[in-house]
Amino acid sequence: MSVKTGIGLGLGIPIGIAFFGAGLLAMCGYAVYSVHRTVEDGRELAAEASAAAIPQPVPAASTAKPESPPPPPTSRSVYAASFQGSRLTGCSELTLPAAVEKIMAEHGLDPAKAATEDLEVFLRGGETMVGGLFDDAVGKGVIARVRPPGSPQVIAKPCKEQFPGRRVMGRCAAAVSGKSASITLVVHYYSASQGDAPMQACLAAKGDWWEASEPLRSTRKMIEDLERL
């Protein structure tokens, strides 16, 4: 009995000391962590308080002037190519001033759509606003003669951008002017098969005519090549 008790006590004391030591170490570790966390928290709070105490710089008022909106466009241009069969014969550009577009809008029209349709109908031989204005200015039916042959097809780019590789044989720029603005029609001709008819029509419409400075021999040869097609 005493032996069992002695063994029990002998084992119990070292085990108890071991558990007590482990508990003490854990408590010490927790105490050290708590102190460290408290110090860290204190440092963070002190840093926040210090930052709050420092007056923050106030951004200086901007001296730059606000950007003004771009000025409204003074004119709009629409474009259409003319094809005779599958051959490109010409390209026309109609430019309307903003004053004309304003009148269109006041009458419930979409200026861009109305201008495009006006040019397309004019090239097809119909009666249009632009054709009527030219008729009043230069004579009935005169401006109709500057139309390139073929059927029109509306395009999105200016003629020079749309057909940069095509040689312009002739160009007519005609305008009808009002009190403060003018409507301009420019026709680029890519075929010489019409001879001098486009030039004659342009001059009759009081337009400015330009033509390529090609030797007559080369022009005749090109006409012959075209006639073989």
C-alpha cells in the first residue's frame, strides 16, 4: 500500500510540475503577446492621432480656365459616286452651310439625311432643292449638265479619300450664293470619254473648271482603250 502510494506520489509530483511548468510558459507567452499587441495597438493609435493632428494641405484652387466647347460646324458635306455599269465615272460632293441646315431642322428635317437624299436625287435627274437654287441662279437645266454619267451611290468619305488611286481627268466646282453663305457642288470626273462636255457644262454653270495636264495623245489612247471595254 505504501509502495503504491509512494509510486503514485513519485509520479504525480514530476507530472504536476511538468504540467504546471507548461502552463506557466503558456501564460508567460500569452502575457508577452498581450504586452506586444498592446504596444503595437498603442503605436497605431498614436500614429493615427498624430496624423489627425497634422494639418492636411488644402489643394490650391485651379487657375486653369475651363475648356470651352468646340465651335459648331459651319458646313456639312455629303458624297456620292457615279457608276456606269461597273465603271466609276465620277464622284460628287455637296456642301451645305450651317444656315441651310438650320432651316431644314426648323422644317422638321434631319439635315444630314436631307442633304444626302438631295444629292442622290439630283444625280438621278430628279428635282431637288439644290437643283432649283442653281436653276434660279444660272438658268433652268444648266446645272443638270454637270452630272457625271451613270447611277449614283452614296459614300461616306470625300472623293479624294475614297478613290485616292483614281486619276481625276477633270473637276468642276460650282456655287450658288445667298446673302451670307453659299452652297457648293464639286464633281470629279474619272472618264475622258465625254470629251469636252463636262467642261462646257461647268463653264455654263459659272463654275471653276480644272483638268489634268495630260498630252492629247495619251488622252486619245485612253479613250480608245475605254471604248474597247
